[in-house]
Amino acid sequence: MSDAEAFRPLVPPVENPPAPAILLFDWDNTLVDTWPVIHASLADVFIHMGRKPWSLSEVRTRVRHSLRDSFPILFADRWEEARDVFYAAFERRHLEALTPAVGAADLLAAARDAGLTLGVVSNKTGGYLRTEAAHLGWDGYFKALVGAGDAARDKPDLAAVRHALDAMGVGADHDPARIWFVGDSNVDMEIAHAAGCLAVLIRPDHGPAGEFDAHPPALHLPDCAALQHLVTAL
């Protein structure tokens, strides 16, 4: 059985979804595959702090929020020390190991050619986000590349989306239903709901039981190719 045949959406597809005018993307593990880099860099931090590193599976389940929101919880008054270790480890690895998600480049090109406006709202530190986009030659696709630290608060706070839409020149009168927020985690679905956007989940699995109960996706697609097909059809 192929992956496509095995995939079953988490929720029934929305009938006749409105054609998007704007696509807001998460970055890590939506448009690029960065779990191995995040895992290795966090392992350096945990070892430095005298703790047992998380497995890759645990990292994939637990990493959702920005560093400035999550590290104070994980490391208390040593969080800034942990932050510095993480950044040093991440900087050694992230560009060399940066890998586009399968179909992401074709999706971005097709969306741009269809006249859609594209942006990114990520919990990756803004400077790293923009460096990675430029490294891939993708920065020209986006009218806004908003990462952690760029807005007053990070995702899932609405400040992150408002910052991106302001940078894109999108006024308050724009129909939020024609803004699709595309991501791979419950945090992405949460901010989509808060902003009134169409919540689009891209991942080949359902994740842990109950992960999306509070903020279910309107659409669940297995990969970038499926989203490209839907967007171009609409």
C-alpha cells in the first residue's frame, strides 16, 4: 500500500473551501525538514545541563513553542545559559543539514504563479529563519518572514500573525477565511483558529491522540504536493 493510500485525514475535508488569497506557512517541518538538527542541538543542551537527552520521538512530540517561551520552563534560572548552548550547536549544523520538505519548492512556485501572497510565521528565531530562506533561494517567495522575537509575542500569540500581515500590507478589512494558515502542529492550528484563518494541517500522520481536539484543522493533507494540487485546483 502506498503512503497516499494509507493516509486518512484527521477530519473530513471541508466542502468547497474558499480559494486562498494568502498562504501563511509554518517553517520547521512544514516547508523544511529540521527535526534531526533540532534533536541534535537539544541533545547538546541537555548533556551540558546534566540531563538525559530526549529521543527524536520525544523532540517531535514536545517541541512546539519558541525558545524564549519554552526554555525558562525547561531550565528555570539557567535558561539563558541553555539558550546560548543551543544557539551555538544550532549554528554549527543548520545550514549544512537544511533540507526542503518534499514538494515544498514546487508548492511555493505554483502558489506564487497562481497570484497568491505568501508569508511565514515561525517559532524559529527570526534571524535564523531569514538566513535559511535565503540559503534555499526562497526569500523572494515571501512578503513576510516572521520568526520568534520579531513580534511582541511568539506563536501561538496573535501578535505574530498581526506582525506578518502588517508587513504584507494586509488591512483589517481582508477576509480572514481567505487566509490559510499551514502548519504541522497543534500550535499552528491554535493560532489559525485565533486569527480566524483556515487551519490547514500538513503531516502524514495524526499525531498523539487528542493533539488537535481543542483546535482541529479544517483540512488535513499528507504533504506539500497535496496542498499544491488543492490550491491550483481552486
